[in-house]
Amino acid sequence: MPTKVEKDVVTGTNTTGHEWDGLKELNTPLPKWWLYVLYATIAWAAVWFVLYPSVPGITGYFPGILGYSQRAAVNTEVRAIEAQRAGTMDKIKALSFTEIRKDPQLMAAAEVAGRIAFANNCQPCHGAGGGGQPGYPALAAGGWIWGGSLDAIEQTIAYGIRSGDDKARDSQMLRFGVDGILKPDEIQKVADYVMTMYGKPTDRDVSAGRKLYADNCAVCHGEAGQGDREKGAPRLASHVHLHDDSRDAVVAQISAPRMGVMPAWHTRLDEATIKSLALYVHSLGGGE
Amino acid sequence: MSRISKAERQLQLQREELGDHLYANRVRVYPKTVHGPVRRFKWTVLVFCLAVYYLLPWLRWHRGANQPDQAVLLSLWHERFYFFNLEFWPQDIYYLTGLLIMAAVTLFLVTSLIGRVWCGYTCPQTVWTDLFMWVERQIEGDRNERMKRDAEPLSFDMVWRKVLKHAVWLGIAFWTGGAWIMYYVDAPTVTVEFWTATASKEVYFFTLLFTATTYLLAGWAREQVCTYMCPWPRFQSAMLDEQTVTVTYQGWRGEPRTRGKRHEDVPAGDCVDCGACVTACPTGIDIRDGIQLECINCGLCIDACNHVMEKTGRPQWLITWDTLADQAAKAQGRQTTLRLLRPRTLIYVSALLLAAVVMTVALLTRSSIDLSVLHDRAPLFVRLPDGDLRNGYTVKIVNKTQQMALFELRTEGLNAASLAEPDEGLGPADRLGLMVKADSIGTFRVTAAGQPNRLVGGSQPIDFILRNTETAEQTVYRSQFMGPR
């Protein structure tokens, strides 16, 4: 609160005349140019207010006379980047996989485009980095059902599996339990035998199961459970499991098979993106 | 208009009556030329500092083909810092930390020993201000002439001198700003590019920026920078003590100040109160008031006073370099000795030595190979058809040598380990050969597959061992191999 200016005995300086609870403020004046700098910043702010978006309203805001908008600026940048990329993506579209892989720069571009497209479209089911989850193949592991070459991967991505597309990959496993092809105890025996193929042997005698397997399953899954990619029959003699490796899961699959669906992506993604995706998926570690 | 209370208005009137204001007009400082040993020393330091600053970028240093041949080059564009025979990478930034620590401690040490000599002699603000003042004197004359002319109404004589002065100042400022840029890009190249309008926007921007700051700070702001902007004077008091040698007016000898004729029966000190020390001061203070915030310890007042002492037939060094303790003793007729070894200085010296030793050892044992291995965040691991587990890693190999080199990567700690680099179609094999270009970083996606046998909580350590097949230099990076919990 203002009282009166007095001379401080210790410093010999006058006070400002302000006093708070007995504390008096010494007057050590600030240089005037400092004050002018403050005024200059205020003037700067005033100019800024006029030039750039500043005052909010109820339904909109004052956009400033320069009409600047961060959204528009981003859009311009995005369009510039798209234009910059266009040449590269056209090349990826036109060249064969072998040619793309020979060009490290193109390869790097495809890898980045593929990684982003994968994160946006594939990751919800196949997991980040293609780690997979029950019912959705682990792309990084390489237990391919339909083939792991670049061309095979591209084909799968473009047309999908059981997607309804004309060129979709399609296969049907018989419903051995539900349709009564095998009796429940026979299914148990087949399951016992199948489990020996991937290193989970049982104490029980599997000779009956082996016979049942040879009669019913080997036609698609192969004598040694090696699978058949032409038919889309998974390899059974493998540690990669689409659903689970427990006995219950095997029994359930034989009785009433679950058959997943993957959509066809050629209707949603352009050719260059699908090719980039194929290259990316191939590079995850399972590529053939 | 602003509305203030009646009481506040009263205060304002009261302040005005006392000549007090909340904001102070700048008091113009017209420092007078001095001659003498301190001034000569200050000129020598100034010429040396400026010579280093302006000429260092032009010093050449041969490093081989495709390498910059500038001795000191902070190449931000190529992310390299060249310092004579040393080359630093961005990840060597901790050397800069070490250097800054050493610089700070040296500053503390010097200040606690001989006061603010940094402020007085080597601070860029001092050096350029001094240079600008010299220009000013050459064109507008010394203190008295300048004061007289500034007080007169506008005249042609005044205008041309001012115009010429500012033109020369701007010229020096431009040269300063231009030299700054040369520490970041090749000096001869950027000089040609600058004048043929082919240099980058950054070059022009920073040249103009540093031209402007040099002109403003050394020409206009001067002592205002030291007194109001610089933080250093604010905490110097923590480094000064009674044993610090500073520019000191020997009050016991000088007081009482006596002008003109002296009488036998009236005590008179050596100070003739001529004000030569005040007019010589570049910050416009009176050294006879003792150590103060504004004093930059340049000692020009010493030269000014010595000159007067000589003319009036008194012993020189009335203003001198001395400690507070010595002055107190001398005032009582005692002598003291200079105490350089004090806890404060010893601590600074040991901190300095420690930093120097650590830096030197780090610099000497610096390797030209560096490896970092980042485990994939997802998936943590995958099980392969044959039952093995596989982890993915991003491997970064730093090749600081000037030759393209083949690096051999292998692992230890995983059973039946096999490495692969799927992008390049390398592997699986127990060791991978990876090519990295000269003076660059190679990034590879490497997978390691095997049978982990000592997983704890889903992971076990795995060592990546990298060897440069050309130099046989080797380095190890410990990472983790993940599996089911």
C-alpha cells in the first residue's frame, strides 16, 4: 500500500513509498529502454492479433487477415509429400519384386510405405510386427498356410482368404464331428496322433489314430502332416499353431473347424501399397 | 489514460520532487582514452582474440579425400565436428559437456584468484565494445570532443562523422557475422557462395542475425549488457572473497581526497580527486566506491590514475590490483602475503584436474567402432515351425574410420543361435558379415533364433559381439533374448 517515500538508512537509497507488512521497497530504477522493450513486445502481440487467428467466438474465431491456418498448412505439406512420393510409388507399381529388391532406395521406400500401411490396416489382427494372435497367423514366424513367397503374399493381400472375391483363396475343412463323419472317440484318437506330430506325444496307443488320420486327413494335410499350400491345408508337423496346441483345441478343430476370413484389399489399397505391404511382410522374418 | 489512485499520485509527485523515478534514463558513458601498461595488455588480448576469431576458419587441415580440410568446422549439416586431428560425432556430445564443465570451473577459478578478468579482457562483449569504441574515437574524437559535439545542434560535421561511424560499425559487425558462419560451413566455399547469391537461406539469415546483434550490443548496448542483461555479475560475488585480487582503489593512501593546494596542518591523501579514473571507465563508475556490480575489472582506471600520479609527483599505483585482506592490513600499516591456496581455489583446481583427466582418458580410449542393439518392441518373440524361438533386433553399427569396412556380428549366450538379416537375404548363419560405409552408421534388422535355456521371467541376456574385420577392433553389446514366461 502506498505510504510515503523515505530514505533508507543502510543504503542511502529512497524507497518507492510502497510498504507491505513493514517491508519497504527500495527504488532501484529499471533502465527505460527495458520498459520500451516491454512496450515493443506488446506492440508485437497487437500486430500478431491482427495478422493471425486470435479471438475466439462462439461458433468460430477471428481468422486473422493473413488467413493462416495450421490445418491448411499441414494439408499443403501432405500434398507436397504425396507429390514427392508419387514417382517412387509409380516405380514400385511398375517394377517386379526382383527389380525393386535390387534398388536399395526403392526398397527402403517400399519398406516404410509397407510398415505404415501394415500398422493402419493389418496390425489389428496380425499384431504389431506380424506377431499374430490366436486365429490370426503370425506372419513373422513363417508357418505359411498359402505360401510365403513375395508373389504368394501379394496374392493373399490383394484378394484375401474366403473373402468372397473371385480370386480369393478358398478352402473348406470337413466338419468331421458335427456332420458325423468321425465318431467322438475316433476324433479323440486322431487328436492324440496329430499331437505327436508337433512333439506333444501321449502315453496312449496312437496306431488307431494314425490309421484314421491316413484315411481321413492325409489327403489334404499330407502323410507326415507337412500340409498342402495348394489346398490351403496347414502344416500340422509344426510348432506354429493358428489357434492353440492343446488337445481340446485339436479336438474342437476336427469336430467343428473354425476357418478364418481375410478381406480382399485390392478394393481399398492401391497396387503400389499392396506391393509395399508384401515386401514388408516378407521382411518380417518369415519370407521365403 | 491510466487511472491511478490519489495516494499513488501523491507518491509519484513526492518521487519527482526528490529526483527519483521508477525508470531511469540511460547515462551516456564517454570513456576517455588512456595510455599505459594495462591498456597495452588489453589491446594485446583484444588483437589476439579477434585474430583467432576471424582467422581460425581459414586455417586448413588435410584429412584425406572427400573430407573437409578446415581445421575447425562444426558441420551441422553432416553432423560432424572437426577439431584439427579430432573428429566428433553427435553421440560424442558428452565431450562438449566435459569441455563446458572445464570452461565453467576455469572461470570460477580465475575469478576467485584475480576477479572478473574474463569480463574485463576476453568476454566478446568487452572485446567488441572496445573495438567499437576505438572506431568511435578515430572518427568522432576523444571524450571531450564527443561530449561537446553531442551537446551541439545538428551540423554537417556531426552528421558525416556519425554516418561514417555507424557505417564502419556495421562493416565490422558484418565481418563478425560472416566469420561466425564460417565455423559451420567451409570458409572459402561459403565466401564465394555468399557473394554469388548461391548460399543457403540459413547462411544469409545467421550472417544478418549476428551482424545485427554485434552492431546493437557493441555499438549501442555496451555496458548496459554487463549491468542489466548478463547473469555473470550477479553471481560473481559467490566467487570473490577477501583474498581475491581485484582492481582496487587504495583508500588508506588516497583519502582524504584533496583538490588543489595542500596545507601542512590538514591531512591529505594521495588522491587529487581529478576524476581521471571515472572518465576512463568504460562502464561509467567510480572505482573509489569499492567493488561493485558494474565493475568489469578491466583496470583502465589504473592507467588513468598512474598518469596523474606521475604528473603530480606522487607514487604510482594508487589504484592497483590487490585483495581486500591486503588493503585492510595495509590500512593498519601491516603487510600480508597473497594466499593463492585457499579451500575455494583448491576445490576448483581439483574439479578442473578431475574433469581434464576424465576427458583426456575418454578421448584417448575412444574407439572407432560402436554398436547398439535395440530389441523389437513387438512381437517380443515368435515361435518358428521347428520349435526354435526367434527375436528381432535393430542393429546400428557406427564406423568412424575413413574406410568402408566389413563387420562380423555374432552372439553369445543362446543355444544353437543363428542370425539372419532378412532384408538383405543374409543367413541364417552363426555369424553375419555386414558392410558399413566409411564414416557412417549402418542400420540392419537382424533376427536371432535359437533355443533359450535359462529364461528368467521371459528373458535371458544375449551378447552381440561385433568385430571390424579390417582393424580387428571389437565391441560387445548386451541385449536381451525374450521367450515365454
